[in-house]
Amino acid sequence: MPTSPWVQGAYEPVLNEIEAFDLEVEGSIPSDLNGILARIGPNPIGEVPPDHNLFNGEGMVHTLTLKNGRAQTYRNRWVRTEPVARKLGEHTDLDPIENTDVANTHIFPFAGSLYALTETAIPYKVNEDLETLGREDFSGFIDTGFSAHPHVDPKTGEMHAIGYDNDADPSVTHYVIAPDGTPLRKNRIALGSAIMIHDFAATETFAIIWDLPLLFDVEAAKRGSKAPYKWTPGYEAKVGLRRLDAEDASVHWFDAPEAFIFHAVNAWEERGEDGSIAKVHCDVIRRDSMFASDSTGPGDMAIPQLYRWTMDLDTGAMTEELIDPRAQEFGRIDDRYWGRKNGFSVTTELFRFTGDTGIIVYDGNGRTQEWSFGKGAATSEAVFVPHDEDAGEGEGYILATATNVAKRTAKAAIFDAQNVKKGPLAEIKLPQRLPVTFHGSWIPEATA
Ligand SMILES: [Fe+2]
């Protein structure tokens, strides 16, 4: 029987939940880097069918705690969704739900809690010991799949998210949650078709929402597909600007290229001589198509490249510019610059396209620095950590993990974000292989 590619090689699940202490370190862990690096990804339990969908694999969180220059603890745990608890034979107080019940895409700290997120599901709360605390729908506020990519506005502290589902009229929902976790408002925005939307971007004024040709496939859903989406050439792709403080369903739409975007890197606005917003720029990782013939994972996608999409509010036209043709994904910035013109950003070169994987750091002026973990390594999304809240943009550390598929080993690397080409300041040997993780966060000790 053929085996799913999404449980092999870099995707092969680990079988055990472990804890390890005082990990082996090469180099020197900065003593001011105190906190937890948390990563999450799919780690299926038991046998999977040949048509297994990567994005539905049971979510596992991995944490690495750094303290006073030591790699104090590594820990990994499945998020105990109701299906996970059932598969592990554990008691759970959770009721089964009809909707997707999975938590595998992002691990995100907000309002003193840690959320395990998947776009088609209700968030799960976990604690820093990786015990699952239950689902969190913010007292019934969330009534669609939430999002794996909420963003926190650095000025207001409010969390914004664009959620969707395929049960109702085609739409997305813009959720806004106060810094203390109190729901503030939500607005349902009607669309022409039910789409898959994974992330959004924003400036200081606008959320940027894309309505792209990856459409919900009703027939595939009826057949029981776990990934009922199809690439639909000819669909009128659009990108929309919506005020972050909007209290209605308003969106200013622009025609967009036939392309797919999982993630933005960042966005910002440019003001004209009269002080009004003239243009909105959004750096995105763009592909020509997605899931054109196979929607079980990212094996069937055009090369993802760094583009800049610009919306001109005077002309009503959107234009795009290729910034870097290298295959890459998972752009991250200094989060204090979310929605503002950023200089620093870091992306991950993609294993499948190059066989030589690492990170690319941009300085915003056309200069880049690269670091490769070598052939056969699978590098995770990188995370930036500023030295402290007064540090300049990009002054701090980059943390990334890399798995050597052939040797079945994994490590976490810490870089000086300003001098990546020099190589890691420290490499921490992880006690077991790290399957591909989608996203992660740094949780500073001060808020831990
Ligand atoms: Fe993502």
C-alpha cells in the first residue's frame, strides 16, 4: 500500500513525548536570552491513510527553555484536542464537535495565555508545561474557524484575525479582541465564493485581505475530502483594504493577479504630499498556483517567491514587483514593526526546492545575509527576539531549528540578527528529531 509522503522524511512523526534537561550546547547562549521557544506542527498519531492530509495531522508542540545561558529544558506534547485524547486512550471532558478539531499550525501568546491555533478550528489553550487547558472560543465570540495567524497591533495591543468557514454564505470574519482577551467586535464580510485564506497583513490603518482562486470544493467535501479546496483559474482574484477600526463590513477591493499567498511578511502605508494615504505596500510570499492537482500538502505548489504588492488608492490599481526569486516562505519581522515600514525581515529558504536550506535576512535596503544549514537539512521558520524593548529594529537574535533528515538529528540555532552570515552564536542539540513544524513564537521570561 502506498504511504503518505506527509509522514516520511522531514515529516516523519516522533512517537514519544519526552522531557530533557541541560542540553548539549556548541558555542555560547546569550545570557540575556531568557524564555521559551515554542514550535508546533502536525505529528500524526498511528497509521495514516495514503491520502492523508498534512494540514490535518494531530498537532504537537515542542518547547525549548533558555535560561541564564543554559538550554534548560526541551519538552514535546500533543495538544489534547478531543480526537487526540481519544486516540491516545486518555480521558477528556471535551465533547466531540462536528467541525474540524485540530490544533497544529501556530502557537501564539496573547493576554497571558498560550493558544494552539489552526485556521479551520476553535483555538486551544495550553500552558507552558504544555498541558492542554481546553478550547477557547472567547465566550462564544468565535463562530467560524478562527485563524492560525492572528496579529497584535503594536500600538493598540488589540488582536486582529481573519477567520472563515465553509458552512455559511461565502464570507470571512474580521475578529478584534482587546489586549486583556475581551472580545471587542466582529464583522462578517461577504465574498463571491468560499475561499481558503490563511493569513492577512495590515498597516496602521488597514487590514489587507486577499480573495484568491483557492476555492472550497463542495463536491470534494461531500466525498469526504479532508482538503476540499481546488485551484480555480479564471476566478476574479482580489485584494482588499479594510479599516482596522471598521464597525461594518466595508472593504475597498482591488483587482489582483491570479496567484496564491499563504503568508505576508509585512505591510505599511505611504502618505502623499497632502498627508493622506496614497499607497499601501504589502510584502508577500506569492505562488503562481496552489493545490492545482493535489491538496494533501504543499507538494503541488508553484515556487514561492518574495513579492511586493502595492495598492494605489488614487488610481485604484494594484501592481506587483518581484523582490527575490529564491524559493522561500515564513517571513518574520521584528514584531514591533508590524504594520509599519520595516527594514529587517527574515525568511526560510525552502528545502524541497533547493535541497540546501537556511535563512535569508533582509535589511530593507536591498542587502541580504544568508546562512545555510547544509544539504539534507530542513529549516524551520525563524523567530526574531529583540535584545530588549528599547533595542533598535532588528537588534537582537534569530532563533531557528534545523533537522538533519538523514542523520535523524535536530538542533536549535541562535544567531546575532545583524550578523547572520557569521553563523550561529550557539547551536543546541535537541534530544530527538524535530519533524517539520509550521510556526512558533518566542515567549519572553518576563511574561512567562
Ligand atoms: Fe501559516
